[in-house]
Amino acid sequence: MSTSKEKILFCLLSALGIAFIFSLPRVVIALYIQFNYGNNISADTQSKIIDHAIKFSYTYVVALVFLWLNTTRKTWQYYSIKINTHKFYIRLLLNIILFIAVRYISINLNMHLAAIPMVPKFHFFLFHISLTLEVLFCLFIAEIYMLIKRNQQISLNNEILLKSHAEASYEALKNQINPHFLFNSFNTIQSLIDVNSQAAKQFISNLSTVYRNILNSFHKPVISLNEELQSLRAYLDMMQERHNGNLQVTLNIQRHHLDKFLPPISLQLLVENAIKHNEVSNRRPLTIIIESEDKYIQVKNQLQPKKTTEPSTGKGLYNLNQQYQHICNQSIQIRKTGEWFIVILPLLQQQNIS
């Protein structure tokens, strides 16, 4: 069932229940008086039934209006005036205005009068008590409903985030264990063992660090930029060793950005994509620039596409964007100029993370 249909059904059924609850005492009192003092009352029974039916319908409409108002979270704009019902004080003000309007209409329609012999002041007293309680009850029911819906949405977002994050981590891990990557890594290690055993050890250490960081990130929706850079440097050392210095990476990160957050393996994913889709050779070294500014970090690489491209699922950037959408409701930016391919990632504050 769609959200709008579910909300309409909730309002209709809840208003019916509230109307029944607040009309029942009036009917019980009328029956009690009729039963005990019927001989002294010359009232038309049919007119009383009609009167109760009218008041029940009116109570139902009032409940429906208040329920609809308090389950609607949106922004209305009239010229330069904006009314945002997401804010509690705005909803409170609207409820007060609506309460005054309903009270005025009720009195003018004589809805405050009951088909029961009472002192006029007592009519007014019961009417105000009943209307106030009905409105408060509507507010309570609406807030409970919205709280449940909000919790359901948060749970759904968390599930989607975990799925996107798991897919991104799986994709990163798959890239590191595919035969092509392992073949190149083992070849690099083999070529280093006899020439520079210390460099071979460092390459193996970096390879171990990359795997460990990917596996550790499976249950972390975000990590600090400082942690991400530590993992990225191990990966870059491997790639620079493998490509014989033909991969030129510039890191220009402002120190005050190191405690900001982003999804794990984000930067490694972008570097992997750059290497996967572009030529890296003595003839055409590949330049990658990673720099932070303001509230963003950007990764840009030269566009020098390979003649033969490696197979790609195309899910990397999509999953990364999905993670940002569900973490902070922001998107990554992708730009392409004549010479550069640029991806811009928001850097998150702790309070931005839902």
C-alpha cells in the first residue's frame, strides 16, 4: 500500500474511532435522562436521533481535519510566506488557529447545544471540554502515527544503507581478488624478491593492509578521512610499484578535514576506476589529484582511455552515491571536461550522519 493511501486510511478510521469515543458519552447521558425522566420530557425521539447523528458527523469531520493537519509534513509557499509543518511550533500555531475557527463555526451552527435539558452555561462547559479533549486526542494519535512512520523509514533507510555499503565493500573486495589483480600483484612480488627484498616485503604488507581494511569496513557506514587516507596510501604504494612510477598521485588534504567522515573505501574506489579505465604507461603516465576544499573532497584523473577496456559492472559510483543518499541525503557530483574526469564527494560532520 502506498504511503498516501495508508495515511488516508489511517485518518478515516482514526477519525471514525475518535468520533465514536466522543459521541458515546453524549448518547449514554441522553439515554439515562430519557430512561429516568422520560415521563417529564416531551421531546421527539426521532429528532434526538437526528441531532445525535449530526453531531457525530460533525465530530468525525473535526477529527479528520485535525488528523490530516498533524500527519502532513510538507512546506507550503504563498508568495514569500513559507509554512513548514515539519516544525513543531508551526504545527502548534496552526492547531490553535484551527481550534479557534472550529469553536467559532460550532457555536454558530449550534453544535454546542445538546438535545438534553441543561443549564446553558453547562452546555458551553461540556462543549469546550469535549472539543479540547478531542483535539488533544487527535494530536496525540497523529504524533504516535508519525513517530511509527519515522521509525519505519529510519529502519528502511538503514537496511538500504547496509545493502549499498555491503555491495560497495563486496565490489572492492572482488576487485582485489579477481585473477587479473592477483596475477599482477604476484608478478610484482616475484620481480621484487630478487631485486629488492625489502620492497617485496613492503608490497606484501600493503596488500595485507588493503585486504584487512576492506574486511574491517563491512560493518562501518562511515570512517574518518584520516582512516581512509591510511588505507588509500597502502593501495597507492602497491599501484605505483606495479606501474613502475607511471602513476602520479598528488594528495592535497587540509589538516582540519582529517576528522571529517565519508563512506569507507570511497577514495580507493575512485582511484581503482581511474586506473581501470585509463592508460598507465611510460608513454602516457596517469595523473590523479586528490584534494579537499570547503566541505568536499574531489578526485580527478586525466582522461586517457585504454584501447581495450576491462570488464566493469558499473555499480561502483552508483553504490557510492546510494550510500551518501541514505547517510546524509546528499549526492556525489560527477563532472567530465575535455581532459579530466572529476568526482566530488561531500565530507560529513558527525551531526550530518543519520
